[in-house]
Amino acid sequence: MPKLKNIVPLKKWFKGIGDSPLIIAGPCSAESETQILTTAKQIAALGKVKIFRTGIWKPRTRPGSFEGVGKQGLIWLQQVKKETGLLTAVEVARPEHIDLAVKYDVDILWIGARTTSNPFSVQELADYMKGIDKPVMVKNPINPDLQLWIGALERFNKAGIEKLAAVHRGFYPFEKTTLRNIPKWEIPIELKSLCHSLPIICDPSHIAGNTEYIAEIAQKAFDLNMDGLMIETHCNPTEALSDAEQQLTPHQLNILIENLVVRKATSDDETFTNILETLRNRIDSIDQQMIELLAQRMTVVEEIGKYKSQKQVTILQLRRWEKIVTTRIKHGKALGLSEEFVKKLLQLVHKESIQRQTEVMSKIKSSK
């Protein structure tokens, strides 16, 4: 279980921040004073965004790309606060970034995915944050490693940061996909189940990589009861110096927010509650039967393991496995189940079956 203590709800981070869901918006990078102030004023005019985000220091894959304006951008952010009243948030990756962000009164600091992936860097930043009363948002690491993400959150919490949130921005795909990063929704869901009090904000811009998919991902995040969104927004995305394809205009952001359906975690409708409870009872019963059937299957698997051991036959029977996959997927499709789901389920069952047969054969061998 995550060792996170005294996590402060988002609505208590700042006066007037309001209830969830929280919307954070702003350009990928601070590029000029005009760009920053124009974007911030247009976002503020919507009346739906509380926090203005932008990149001051940009960690890039290769040298020579635009790496941010640095300190000068913090001066522009001070002007944003003065002229719009928006809170500000920036990414920090080194102790000197924290120093400057605090000096120029940035309200929220976030830790990028590349930094989260390195425990040495996270610990250095966490140590430096001791005694600094600034909220910290930690993006998931590049690879889908839940423990690494939890570890980064724990390091900041142990340093005294109680205004803490996680940011789900997807995970690096090893093969080319439609989206820039794979959502792997099961990972933030698991994080929330392990730490109910931890706010989780979704970054649909980095998951999508393209404005075409941002609204769909944002709605999915709300349907999964996430606490807010961080959306890249630029007054003129076509001229952006970084990630132009994934930045909305403030007008597009407004349309997106207007069309989002924000659902409640519960309902006071007694009829709804009763029907939901009946359906959940049915699921409980089915799950129990499913687990009992899996246990019976493993009993048969162990019998097969004993028989194979007697006849000196290998555990893995490739043709048999291929036949199982083909026939079960076909049957699953006929019942309305996706091929991907059935295949993943079979792989889990097969892995356990191999393990059970291995254990059976080892016991027989050691008893001789």
C-alpha cells in the first residue's frame, strides 16, 4: 500500500479553487510575452479555468530543439497572475528550477514523466522541497511502472508535501499507435484504489498527441471519476514552437469543456441505488462462480501435470495452446467479447497453468 499521509483535497489547495473537476490549461511552452498574456487572457475570459500551465524549461529528446525561455518566462507568469488572477503551474526538473519558481511566486510545481522515471532526480527534488509550501503534481513515468510512480509520490510526501496530486499522461508506446501515449487506464485506476485520497488529474493532450482525440480522452477520464484535466492550450497553435499538433485554441477548449459530461460518483435516487445494488449482486454471484470454475480448472491442470510427468512429456504443448486460443476467441466473439480481452484472459490462465504443472513435476521429481 502507498505510504501517503495527510493528503490535502484539491479544493483546499487555494481559496476559491472550487470543487472537482479542476481544469488546468495553457501552452506547452512559454514562447513570448505576447503569446503568454494573450493565451492567459483568453483562457481566463472563459471563466472555467483556475490554473494556467506552461513549460519554462523543456526537456527535449535531442539537442537543438526549443528548450524553453527559462527565467524570462517566470516574469511573464507574474504578469499573468497580476492581469488575470489565474494561478500558475510549471514543470521543475532541477533544484535551481524550484528556487526560481518560488522566487517568482509560481503557485504549483509539477514533475515531468522523464524526471519521475529517475528516483535519484526525484529524491533530489523532494529533499529540496522540504520546508517549501507549494503543491506538487507528479506525472506518471514514461514506462507503465505503477510502483515507480507511487515511489515518486511517496518521496515528496515524506518531504512534507501534503498538497500532492498525480497526473496521468499516458505511457510510451513501443510500437506506433494512433495516440501519442498509451493510456493504460488500469494503472491510474489501481493507483486510486490504493490511495483514495490522492487526486488524479488526466493530461489528455499528451495521451492524444493530436487535438482530434483530446475530447474523447477527457470524457473517458471524467467517466473514470478523475479529479481534473490538464489541457495544452495556445492562442495560435499553428505557430507553437513545441507540440503544435496537440494544443487547442482557447475557443476549442471552451467547446470541449461545454460538451463534457461530468458524472457524480453516487446518486441520491433510491430507485437507482436499488437497481444498481441488484445488478452488483448478480456480478458478485457470477464472479464467485467464475473463480470456483478457475479453481476447478487448475485442479485438472495439476492432474495433467502428474500424467505428463509419468510419461516424460513436456509441459508446453504448442499445438494444443494454439487450438485453445483459436477456439476460445471464436466462441468469445460469438458471445460479444472482444478478441483482445479473451486473448489476455487466456494468457493469464495459461501462465498460471504452466506454473502449476511446473510445481507438480518438481514435487514428483523431489519425492523420488
